[in-house]
Amino acid sequence: MTEEKKVEVSIVIPAYNEEESLHKLFDELWPVVENLGRSFEVIFINDGSRDATLSILRGFCEKRRGVRVIDLGANFGQHMAIMAGFDYARGEKIVTLDADLQNPPEEIPKLLKEMDEGHDVVGTYRVGRRDPIFRRAASKCVNKITNRIAKLHIQDYGCMLRGYDRRIIDIINESRETTTFIPALAQKFAVNPIEIPVAHRERELGESKYGLFQLIRLNFDLMTSFSLVPLQLVTMAGMLLSALSFLFLLYMFVRRLLLGVGTWQSFIEQAFEAAQFIVSGITLFALGIIGEYIGRIYREVSRRPRYAVRKVYEYEGNGE
Ligand code: UDP
Ligand code: MG
């Protein structure tokens, strides 16, 4: 079935090993979308799950018209999974949502209302956020720094309950980069964005798919895809450190020359050691960052597809 019928609203939900949450999510989501009074589709992306996620999702599209399941061949990550959903979405307005029920589906009508009023990107920030305290403190910090560096104003990067107008989705679909952070990308193209508060729940079922390492990676993606500041910082830090070590050496030299502290021999030894430490620190740091960008360039030039679809499932019956 490939009717390229437009719908008013597409709901896009990535799912990676979410077998515990999906039934509850669907039971809460379905009444909400049915009562929107708009034509809609719900697109689930199975991001290479290794549990029963795919079979549960297929169950949904056997039961309900308007559910589609994009089954990716491997785990491509939350943002690439959403990208796959965007490529398939036919809606005039597109709403993204997490599968774990941390974003309550009841908030969807609120987002659509803002979009009706002409906002092309509706962001959200979580009030009463129910995550462990260290996650909250870390994201507060990250939100601030990222906004500064990427020159954006997003209150809460972590909240994926967001609404996008068709025009924005078309632009995102055209951006071929393979590492990105969707809310930031959308914000760059938004003409009239707005952010609204939404409720947030604790993850009740299943566990977070982001460990500390994945969170650091995600933030690195976010930084490096939206600015060159990390590179420039390294250059500046390098310059600063060189200047400082030069001043330090000068100070030692003057002390030796005028006050006669220590011997010339020991002065030279100390100076060498200090300089070596400083220089190797800078070099390592700089190499790391340069490597990061080169890695990205490599990935872009290899033009690998951002995701690979194995199969698309849709409702095939004729009821409902
Ligand atoms: N997710 C995904 N692929 C991944 C990791 C996560 O599709 O590689 C989905 C996951 O199923 C969920 C959403 O992205 O729907 C957010 O993930 P999670 O709730 O684990 O992140 P957290 O809320 O802890 O930041
Ligand atoms: Mg979550």
C-alpha cells in the first residue's frame, strides 16, 4: 500500500528495546490522536531492537489503520531513527515523542494548538522533571553551554516532545549529515519558534537507553555539528598556555639574573620540564579535537546512508 495521501498530523516515535512500555504508550496515545479531530498517522521506528519491540509494533499496525512501522536493520541511534520517521512522514505537522511514556501523549493537542497559531517549531521544556538529580544538574549545565556555543536558545535539549511544520521537516530531510541533533537543527531553520512547558514523568518501565558514555557522545555531536567553537577554544587555550609558560620562564630568568636564586643549571632543567608538560598537554588535547572533526569529515564523505530500512509495515485490513 503506497497511497501517498497527505494527513494533517504525523506522530513519530523511535523505539529501541521498549517492549515493556509500548502497550501502555499505545493505550494512552491512541485515544489522544483519535480525538484530535484531524487526519493522522502514527509512525513507529524500530531502531534495531533485540527484544519483542518489532512484533508488538506489528501487532499495532495489524489492528489499526494509520499506524506504520519502519523497521531499521540495525541500531542507528535515536536521532537517526527519528530522521527515518521524518522521511516517511506525510503529515502537514509532525510531532515527535519518546516511546517510554516520559512525554505524556496528553500534551500533543497543546503542541498542535501552538502550531495552528503559526509557530513552525514548538519546543518543550520539562517542568517537574522526574529524572535522577545528577542527570538534571548535568543537563542544566549542558543546556547553558550548548546555547552559548551553538548560538541557540533552547531551554531543554533533552525533551523530545516537539512539533515541527512540514516546511521544517522538508529542510531537515534535505540535510544529509549523519550526526546531528534534531531539535537544534530545526531551531536553526525555524522562523517563529516557541517553547511551552510540558509535564514529565519518571521512566516507569524498561530502562534508559543512554548511559553516561552515550550522553557524553550525544553532547559532543551536538557541539561539533553546530559550531567550530571547540576547535577555536583549543587554539586559544594553546595560545594562552604558551603565553603563560613564556611569562613563567621570564619570571624565573629575572629571578635568577637579578636575585641570584638557584643555579643556572637548575633553572634550565626546571624550565625544560615545565615546558614539556604544557606542550604535550596542549598537543594531546588539540589532536583529540582535530581527530573528532576529521572523523566527522570522513563519515560525511563516505556518504553512507544514515539508516537502512529493512521493511515497512502498515495496516492491511479494511476495518476501522
Ligand atoms: N532510542 C532509540 N534508539 C537508541 C536509543 C534510544 O530509538 O539508540 C529511543 C528510545 O526507545 C526512546 C527515546 O529514544 O523512545 C529516548 O530514549 P531514552 O528514554 O532511553 O532516553 P532518556 O529519556 O533516558 O534520555
Ligand atoms: Mg526516556
